[in-house]
Amino acid sequence: MFEQAFKNIDDTLWKDAGASNELDYVEQTSWILFLKYLEDLEEDRLDEAALAGKDSYTHIIANKFRWENWAVPKTPDGKIDHNAAMTGDDLRDFVNNELFPYLKKFKQSAESSDTIEYKIGEIFSELKNKIQSGYTLREILNIVDGLRFKSQKEKHELSHLYEGKIKNMGNAGRNGGEYYTPRSLIKTIVKVVAPEIGETIYDGAVGSAGFLVEAFEYLKKSRNLSTQDIEILQKKTFYGKEKKSLAYIIGVMNMILHGIEAPNIIHTNTLAENISDIQEKDRFDVILANPPFGGKERKEVQQNFPIKTGETALLFLQHFIKSLKAGGKAGIVIKNTFLSNTDNASVSVRKLLLETCNLHTVLDLPAKVFQAGVKTIVLFFTKGEPTKNVWFYQLNLDRNLGKTNPLSEKDLEKFVEIQKTKDDSENSWSIQVADLNQKTFDLSVRNPNGGDEIILREPKEILEEMKKLDQENVLILKEIENIIH
């Protein structure tokens, strides 16, 4: 039922001039789903108040703006009241001119940022209704009204489908890929880092909140949860920051669908914070993240870091190191060039990482794990003691990865098992930091057992080869001309 409903929503949005791509589909579906979720949440709280013998329950949303009154009003027999239901321009104008402005105000009136009220205000401050036709909107509201957020089974199925939408958005090209890290990789990173209930978990580049969601799922299965455990997981475990509006909305919605009622995700530019201002109270036990690849930051942002660079990932890595508590654990996805780049910033960040943290494991991933084809690694480290040995594992697969043949958890099973003992094998080996070049701290992946070594050439060498190929092409063209004439 849910799967067909999501397909029907996409088909309906496709006909509307205001939603032009997969990113728009996810964004517009998200705010409507969120309001239906709120309606079901309020009904649950009303029932809980009645069971507890309380005389009344104060709704979060004012009567006029509750789902049952504006979105899909019903007749006494539970059918849509077509006489009361707005449609066309009336519905569109109500949403744009009354509903959204009302919901935005919650950001100012909420008691604190960790409440559902604040999330309502934040979300509706960050987006707008792009659905231009009130008739299209009416169709979607009727479809979403059939969805239920009541049982855990229903929430699980909805969250699974929503993850599918995020994945499709990541595959849709443009900038969608930055929102999606393969869940098989995230689950593996979580298993290796092995967070525990009571530890705080942070992602400063939260995107669609995949790391926080999978950490939540992992911890839920880690033991039989007490009432106190559930309270800790709901309110005092998961923290995130996200710069982009769409990613923020998707991340919050994804966590809600997985069962976190008021996610501690803040809409802010993580890198705009001066890391010298990070105090002990701002630090976390666990950091799981995949910071953006290849971004370039402005000079004023770079001033917030002791090692100045325009490379976004290097700034995030400094932020994560500073944000870890002593003894804290991290699993960070980053481009493999971090291990070998010879620019001053890369060398300095590698040195910082090795001197302040124990970089105990590097997982070398094959190309095409990410749709963009960027070659990546995962850094696993703990903070508080310098690195003496680094254990490498090179994931060599007997197939090429792609959209129809993605990375699976099974592909990573051997890594998860062998990293516990960090044994040498045909795909794994260790190096001693004392043996590194102490000027460059080059950590390039060089499998001594004959694995697929990636040799990175200097730009000068690449340019010289391009020049040589150009000269050869000129000669070939001249020969062709001579033959023709």
C-alpha cells in the first residue's frame, strides 16, 4: 500500500509545473508527510492523556491548521467531505498565505531547539510550497491521508520507502548524490565503531541523517531497552548539523520516520564555527560522518581553523578532531587523496591526526562505491593518544560496482571480522608511523601483498603526457590529410 502511494505521489508531482526533478519530489513529499505525521502524533498523545486519566490535552497545532480540518476534512462516516475540502486556488492560497506563515512562527515561540515545536518552525522557515496547482495538491493530500504513522511496523515501512526516495535522489545526478551515502557502508562503519547506549553521537555534515539513523537502529538492537534507554536515545544521543535547507529537511524527516520524535539537528554551517570556541561541553563520544568532497570554502570560513585551506573535507576533519572527547571514537569517509596529497594543508592535517589520535584502521574502498565515481577511504580513529601503527584493509571485489550492482554488507563482512584482530592477509597489512616520511606523513595505500595499488601521479606528469598525446594527434591528422589528398 505504502509503495503504491509513494509512486502515485511522484506521478502526480510529475504533472505539476512547480516540481521539476527528484529533489523537488522528495522535498514536497517531505513537508506533506511531516504534517500527516504531526496529526498522528497528536492523536497518539491524546489517547495517552486519556489512558493516564488526564482531563485534557493541549494540541500543538491550532484547530484551524490541524490536518483533519484543512487537509482532508471528513464527514461523520469517515469519508472526505468534498463540500468542506478546499481545492484549486483556494487550497494553494491557504497553504502559501496562511498555513506556512503560521507554522514558521513556532521557531520563535518554542521553549527550546530540542522540541518538536522548534522543528516545525525550522522546517517551514526553510522551504516553500512548490506545488503550483491546488488540484495537484488536493490529489497528494488525499493519497497521504491514507498513510498511517501509528505502529512501529508502519513507521518502519514508511522509513524504508523514504530511504528509497533519498537513494533515487542521489542517483538522479546534479547535486543529489551528496545526500546519499550507501547504507551498506554506513552500517559497516557503525558496526566497527560500535557505539554504546549513553554515548553521544554526532555528524556535522548530516545530509539525510543516514549515519544517525543507522546508529539508532544498531543501538535499538544492542540490548533489551529499558524506559530510561529509550529516553536517552530519543533526547540525549544523536546530534547533527546541516548547512543546506533541503538536506536539513530530509534529515529531520528521515529521523522522525525512524522513530526519533524531535531530532537534535541544527540548520547551520558547521564550518562557520571557530573551532577554538569548542569546549568540553560541546564534544561528543562518537563521530560518524561523510563530509562533502571537493567543496571550496571562502577565506572568512578558513579563518576559523588553525590549518587554513579551501578544501571542505580538510576543514571538517579538523572540526571532527576538535569535537571528539578524549577517548572518543570516529569513522569518517574521505577522498583517498587525503592520504597522499603533498600540499601544506593536507600534510599538516595528516600530522595533526597522527599526533592527536590513534588512526588504527584505514578501509580502502573500490571506485564507484559512490555514484560520482570518487575513490574513497574510511578513517577509523580514537582521540587522545598518538598513532603508532596503522592497519590497512583494501576491499578488492571481483566485480565492478554501479547503480545496478551496488556495494553490499556482504562485501564488507570479511573486513568487519578481520579488523577485530587486525591480522595481515592478502588484502590487509600494517605500517608503523615511525617508518613514514616525517616531512610528508604520506599514508598512500600500497598493498605489499600484490593488491590493486592506486598510483597517484603528479599534475606535472599528467600535463606532460597530455601534451605528448596532443602532438601525436596532430601528426595522425596530418597523415590522414596526406592520404586524402
